[in-house]
Amino acid sequence: MVISKGGLLFLSVFSAVLLGHSTLAWSASVRESVESCFGKQFPEAQRMRACDLLILNAPSLNTKKMAMVYVTRAGIHLNAGRFKAGEVDLNEALTLNPEDKVALRNRAILFQKLKRYDDSIRDFSRLIEINPDIVDGYKNRARVFLLKGDMQAALKDYNSTLKIAPNDPELWSNRAKFFVILGDMKRAADDFKRAVELDPDNAEILLDFAMNLLLLPANLGRDVEMATKLVKSALKSKETSRGYHILAMSHGDAKRYEEAIRNQENAISLAQSEGQSEGELKSLQLRLKTYRVQLMLEKHKARRKKLELD
């Protein structure tokens, strides 16, 4: 594998910082272990061996620096799906340095994946305690509260993220999606609107807002025309199966079934190229059949009406 001169320079400097000495004070093998352990461009097996060697043979590393080695090895384990080994290394890192923010975050995310929600909340809470202005802690803890079913705590954390970063469109979109889960479509629409104002070219937010508008009851501001405009703007940025599917929904809602059919066919075609699952494809195909039936019924009604007039 070819490494740029800049990459080698960075690793050499990083080695010196990690070891707390000039790299000249260390053997070439130890310097190589540092560079391999932390160098993401190296193969996993090589990185793992290097981290193992550092843990066994670099006793001069202080506790915080050794914690970094354990965090790095934990990441290799977790990326390979070795969750138990990853947890063991993260535990060791936090024993060495209880305020290691990367270790806390990674272990909290691991606990979330393992559905150990109380443990995940504990680590995210500790992360927030160390740095109360970190949006990531509140955002991720809100997600865990949501998974646990504690909606009040989740909303409090979503609100906290917006107090810290009120101009971040993703955070407004996150709270909007939370309101959708609660069934509060009006407040969701308000938050999506704010997200779009902050980032009018974000295709994903545009599509989320469009879907929200289509699901709103008429008395709460359901707006099919606005939804259609939002989807078309998103599709200008990037053509996706989801975008055409939502556009078909808006046309179908307006009883423009021929346009709905055309866009749903586009959605199915893109879904196949995007590698969507068989179940997702079947769902799209079922919606296409629905539009075709609705078009047939509309044409039948039109013929009957014409016959009655004649």
C-alpha cells in the first residue's frame, strides 16, 4: 500500500506526541507499531498486531495515551463485529482515563446497538457532564431515550441541541422526525419548515418535509402543492427512488394518476439500481398497481358520466 509523504509525516509527528518523546528515543519497531496501530490505511490484521505490541511493550506510555491505544483497538474489534472484545477494550480505556470522550461515545453507541439502553444513557450523560455544550451527546442520548420509550426525556434533549446550535438544520429535522413519531404533525411541519429555511438545498430534509405535508390532516395545513414543489427541488439535487415515490404520492393525492404512475415507475427503476430489498420493491410495485387501478376507475367514471350526459 502506498502512503503519501504527508501521511508518513503526520504519523511520525503523531508517534512523537503519543509516546511523549522524540521518536529517536524509541526503537524502529515501536515507532512502526504506533504508526500501524493508528494508521487507518493499514490492513486490519496489521493494525491489530501493532496495537497489541504497544499494549505489551510500551510501558512508558502514560495512562491517557495508553487509553488511546485501547480505544483504537476497540474500534478495530467493533468494525469487525467483535462487540464483546470491543467492549472489553473500551472498559479498559475508561479505567485508564474516565474522561476519554471518544471511549465514552463509542461505548454508549455500542450499548445502544446491544439494546442496553440504561448503560448507553449513562455514558452519554457522562459525556454531557464532561462537556455540556456538545451537541452530539444530547442528540444521541435523545435517540436512546426514544428507543427506550421515554418521550419526555427525548424531547428535552432534542430541545437542548437546538439551544446549543439553533442554526443547524439537521437538528431541526431531528426534532421534526421526533414529532412525527409522536403524531404531532403540525409541530413537525413547523420544524421541517425551519430546517428548509436554513438549508434549502438539502434533498433529504426537503423529502422529509414533503412527506410530512402529505400526511398532515387538511385542517392542520396539508399542502399537496407545496409537497410537490419540495420533492421536485430535491430531485433536481439528486434523483432517488424515495424522491420519485413521494412525488408519485403527491400526484396520486391530487388524482393525477398518469403522472403518479410515471413517477412510481421511475421510483421502481431507481430502487432496483439502488439495491433496495425485495420487500421494498414489492411495496413500490403494489403502490404502482394501486395507481393503475385508480386511473382505470377514473376513466370508467368519466365514460359513465359522458354516457349519462348523452
